[in-house]
Amino acid sequence: MAEPLVRLTDLKKSYGNFEAVKGIDLEIAAGEFIAIMGPSGCGKTTTLRMLAGLEAPSGGEIFIGGERMNDVPAHERDTPMVWQSLALFPFLSVRENVEFGLKMRGLPKRERRERVAVWLERLGLEGFEKRRVDALSGGQRQRVALARSLVTEPKMLFLDEPLSALDAHLVIRMQGVLSKLQKDLGITFVYVTHSQSEAFAMADRVVIMGHGEIVQTGRPKDIFRAPRNRFVAEFVGRNNIFAGTVAGGVINVDGTQLPLPGAADGPAEIVVAADRMTVSLERPNTAALEAEFVSEEFVGTAIICYFEGPGGEELKAQVTERELELLAPEPGKHFFLSWEPDAPHVMAVTS
Amino acid sequence: MLYLAIVFAFVFAPIITSMIFSFNSDRFPTVPLGEFTTHWYETAFSRPEVWEAMQNSLIVALTAATLSTALGFATAYTDYRYNFRFKSAYIALALLPPTIPLVIMGLAMLAWLARLGISGTLTGIIIAHTVMAAPFAMAICRLRLSQMDPALEAAAWNLGASQWRAMRSVVVPFCLPAIVSAFCLTAAVSFDEFVVAWFVSGLNKTVPVVILEILQGNVDPQINAIGTFVFLTSMTLVVVAQLLITRRRKA
Amino acid sequence: MRIDGYRYTWRLPLIVWQALFFIGPLMLMVAMSFWLVRNYRMTPDFVFDNWDRMMSRSFFWDAYEVTLVRACVAAVLATLIAFPASYALAFKVSDTVRRWAIFLLVVPFFTSYLVRIYAWQVLLAESGPINAVLGFGGIGPFSMLNSGFGTMVGYMTLVLPLVIILQTTSLAGIDRNLIEAAWNLGASPVRTLFRVIIPAAKVGLIIGAVFAFILSFGDFVSPFYLGGSKPPTLSILIIDTTKSGQQWPLAAVVAIMMIVTLFVVAVAAVGAAYGRRRS
């Protein structure tokens, strides 16, 4: 296999006694849209900052394009970044902001102007050259930040939670802009976020981090269907997690026997996605959990119903509007939850 | 509200009366006021030592303001950007001078500068005023820096600016309003300071030292004339600085 | 990591400058207090003559007492006079009025303190405008100069603007919901003031008082020109001993005593401001 664009080996960062990043290995291919995802404090932003040269690693190595980057200062790396706060220069106009990187590289004025014009047009910002950045809307500022980072035509772009300050409807639109931009340019995007929906909507590959370590890497769909352990399953959300003991292809969850064909005997944790759950008023023929209805939530066109299971755990099931009407749930009403035998995914038990 | 008016009246009474008295013909003014006159201005400004003092004050104020603004900015930036051992001691060292009573500063400075052989020179006054004014410059710059997104400087590096380049093209432009006001404020502090200047000045007097000496000799409404003039100069400086900042913001 | 010259370019100037022109002078002053003075000449030495001479004089202790008492009175007075004004500025007026008021309070910093004191000297004189006005009403004349009253007027001129600014800023920073919650829970306005507002603004109030103390403690202009320098304060003592006859080491002793006092007061005040509240 060809040398990957980015290679991290046993990368570490500690602040005093606190280990923010505990030795991670990761390869990023050219042209890939990769999302690094995890709860706050998991080390994802620190990892990105080390890639950009804004933090010095405490150990391990960073290779970009086959070259060791550990000691290359930030301004000599070609790793532009889009910041969570955008970090647009408030005392400069839109053009001057976008031009900044070209100016630092010593490009003559005429060429700078041309390239700025191209990028402003590309991002739908023509006519805004002389505006001050604080006179722009959130979405426009976002695009100025993108233009500023992309105008130098880098091989990759780092994005640090760039959409977290936007309104919900703008987030969806910017996701589209980003996806399209990445495909058109064919460059690598490294996207750091705590939002599962952003990561899954855009990324080719998702890296889940927790407590300074990489927990799971894979395509969004694989991570969603087959989370490696409880941490990932909980973080990804809309999952039902059951802990129990397997004996002879059957798992005992709080006294309810549920079939789990092919599973090894012993303690196990399984996960069933909310959209694989079936909710019934009567006890079905297959094994089912009896649960008490709590509330429902509308997510787009789907509806998620929340239940309290026999062990007090929260259970989620996705239903259609029609099903909801038939079930007529009310808080406190009892239902039966079941799933197809192939629905559960057995996870590694975290001690 | 009435109370507020009384307190403000107390604060402004001496300022306003000194302006009024500066145009009043009585040597020992009382009510009713005497006639309108510019006599005190004429006598004050016909004295060569007043002009010399003006010149000295200007040199001292501009130099001390430049030095203390530079020092204050460097310290504020260090505090903003870096963490290091003994940082709280460093900050205390930076902010301590205004808590030392002026007479003590005057005495200590006089003794020290005499040892260095520069007491009685303008250089001595400039040094003393820089020590005293730098904390104010630091406070103003620090306040501005605390409004600066830390990502801003990092963004400049990220876009290819070296640390020095980022300082020049991002940090300084961002702090420019604060730097200008720090300069004006420290200039005004120096322009108005008389205790330490009096201790160390020798024959090179600044305007407030001349006022002090008039006050020690024959009390004379010339003081009002000079004081009003100095006040208007300082206020003009401050207002001009303010206008510069506002215009910049709009541009 | 490379050696970072950049970092030290910003960090070192202050250290070098303050060592040379702030710590140096103060250290020399401390050292000087142990020097020997003979025939009006100072010789570096380590003797306690100057300390003995100062500490054994009753006029030093009288001056110390006067200075300390007056500075305390000034701090209390300034806090009490400023508080209603700051309260009004923080809660009773619009933001625009408050901004203008603060701007106006900054103006005095740009006028010569000396000129202001001279103006008071004229205003308060036996035949001055205030007595003249009072005279029309058949009262007075009062002799207000060369007294503790005159000194206090001077101190207030010096410290009031600053104290009001500090108090207003800290009062305006109190969360309004806190005050409304107190009312909502049935606290009377007076109770709210003492139980909610004053505790919440405690740090600002104490800092204001400390600044009033420090400034009054060290000022020599008011006690000299409005107080008639009788009895002398410590700062007048320093000036007398410095300006007349090269008695720098004696002045240094007084200066050190002042710094020690200020330090103790400042530490006590910080303790009071940030210390745990006693129930």
C-alpha cells in the first residue's frame, strides 16, 4: 500500500499529570473525509492541534506526506484549519482575511487578488470583498473561513467543530456545502466534532475517541450497526444496550430469556438499534421485554418512543406515525418490545 | 438623584472654579467675582520658565508614554500568552508601583538616580514616570487582549505567519485601540505627576513642578491659568485618541 | 523544541526594567536606612542609629498616629459618601447615563491635583467664596483651612472619583436576578441591600476603601496646603527630612514604616475581601 497522507504513531500529549492523548496510531489516506468524534475532553481537538503544529507532542511521531513533522513549526506546515470560533480577523475585510495566507507566502498582489476572487466566487461570496467580517451572517462567515483556508490550495483541510455555532437549519446546509466541496476538490478533510449526525452525514470514515484513546474506527454504517463496546454504543446514540449472561444461545437480561444464537457463553453486552425494535400491545410469540412507556420524540419523519425496561434501563424504539396511532401510548402504559434474531450485535464487554 | 448631583458638584467644584478664577481679576477671589481678565494667562506665559517647563513636560510625557506603553504591552502579552513558574510574582512585580506612595517613590528614585548620576536630568524623570505609568498601560492592553480569541493568533500561524509576523499583522492591529489609549493615558499620567518629578527634577522642571513651586511661594492665580491650559491639553489628547479609535472602528 | 527567542523578547523587558528602576531604588532605600550619617555625609554601613533616632522621637509617633487615623477616616468616609452615589449610578440610571457619569469621573484624573487643591484653598479661605455666600445668610465665617476638615476635603477630592468608579463597576456587575429573587422571596429593600447587594459587591467596596486608604496615607498635598501641615503627616516628615539637609536615611526609615503599614493593611483587606464569610 502507498504511503498514507498522514500517519500518526503512538502519538501522546500530556499536560502535567493529565494525559490528553494516550498514544494513538492512525493513518489517513489522500482524498479521504475522516471525522474524529468523541465527547468533550476525549483528546480529539488536541490531536488535531498536534497535526497542525499548534501543540508539541509529548511522544510519538507525526508524518505528513512521508515526512516527519514533529519539529516543523506551525507556520511552515501546509495544514490550514477552520476553527470552532472561525477566528476571522475582525480588523480586516473579507478580501484581506481570505488573502492572508497568500500574503504570508509572499505572493504578488495581482495573483493574490485573482485567487481570492476565484475562491470568493466559488463559495458564493462575490461582492462581499470589502465588507467587514462582523457585518456578515453566520453562514457567510463560515464560508469566508473556508475560503481563507482553501485559497492556498492545500492537500488537506482541518475542521475543528466548525458548525457548532450555527443554527440547526444552517448546519444541514453547510454539511452539504462541505461534502460537495470535499468531493470537488478531492483533498483530505479531517473533521473534528462531538456531533454524531454531522460525522455520519459527511465522513467516509469515522474515528471514535474516548479518554485520549481511539476506541473504534470504521465506516459510519458499520459503527452504527456494530459498535465495539458500550462507550461507542452510548455515544452513537439511538441504541438499546443490554447486559446479561449467555448460556446456550440464550441471553438472560434481568430475568427475561432472549435468544442470541451463536453467542459464546458467559457475560455479554448486546446492542439493538432503535429502528430494529418492534413495539406491540400484546405479548408476541417471540421472546420480548415488557416495558413501560415514558415519552415520544419526533426526529425528522421518524418517531422515537422511550420506555423504561424491567431493570429500569432506558429503551428506545423507532416507530412510524401510523404505528404510533395504533399503539396510542400514554405514560405508564405497558408494551412489549421485541426484535428479529439477527438484530442484536454482541459487543466486547468493557470491565 | 439630588445626592448624585451634590457628589458630582463636589468633585467638579475645584475644576470649574479654577477655570473661572483663571479669568477673574481678583488675586484672592471671592463672591461677587471681579472683572474678566486674561491677565493671569499673559503673566504666566510671559515667564520663560513656564515655556521651558512645557517643553520639558512634553519631552518627558511623550518618551515616558512610549516606553511605558511598550513595556506594558509586552507584559500584558506575556500574561495573555504564556504560563510559567512564578508568574504571579511576575504580575505582582508589574502591577506594584502604583501602590507605593509617591513621596516614597520620590525618595527612593532620588537616591537611586543620584547613585547612577542621572538625578536632576530629564532622563531621570522619564525613568521614574515610566515605572509609575507602565502598570496602567499593562492594564489597558491586558483588557483588550482578554477580548482576543486565542484562536486568532493560532489562525495566523496556521496560515503561514511566523510568530513575529503574526504579532505584527494580527496581535498589534487587534490591540491598536488599546495601545493608542494606553499611550494617551500614560502621557497624561506623566504630564500631571509632580511628586516624584519634584524629588528628582533638580533644575529641569516640568509644568506641575513649576505649579508646586508657585504654590509654595506667593499664591497666585497664574496657577489657574496654567492648570486650565494643561487640563485642556490633556483632555484634547484623550478626546482625539477616542475619536481616532471610533473612526477606525467604523472604517 | 527550538529555543524560543520570541517568548523572552516579551517577558524579559519588564523583569530587567523593574529590577533596575523599581526594586533597585526600593532596596537601596532599605539599605540606606542603615547607613551612617556624619557631618552631613552618608557612608554605607550597617548601624541602627537612624532607626533609633526616629523610633525614639515622639513627633514620629504623633505623625504616625495622625496619618493612620486620618487615612482610616478618609477610607470610611469615602466609602460612605461614594456608596449612595454608586448605588444610584448602578441601579437607578440608564446605561447611557452611567457611561457618561463614569466618563465624567475619569476627567478629574486629567486635571492637576495641585490646581484642584489650590482651588479649594481659595474656596475655603476665611474671605473666600463659600464663607461669603454663608455670610449672606448670616452664618460664619468658619475657618475651614488648616484643619482636619480641610485635609479631609483634599483627600475626598483625590479619592472620591476612583472609589465611585470602583464601587459602581462592582455594583453594576451584580446579577439582577439575585436582587429580584431577594425581593421575590419577601426581603425588604433595606434587607436586600444588606443581605444581598453589599455582600455581592464586597470585593469592590473593600478595594475602593483600600485605594482610598493608600492614596490618603501617602498624600502630602492635602495635609500640607489644606491641613496647614500641623500636625505633620508621615509624608510631610519625609519631605522635610529629605529636602532639608540630606537626612535621606532618616526619611528612609519613615518610608519603610509606611510601606510596612500599607502592606499589613493591604493583606488584611484582601483577607477580608476574599476570606470566608462568618455567619
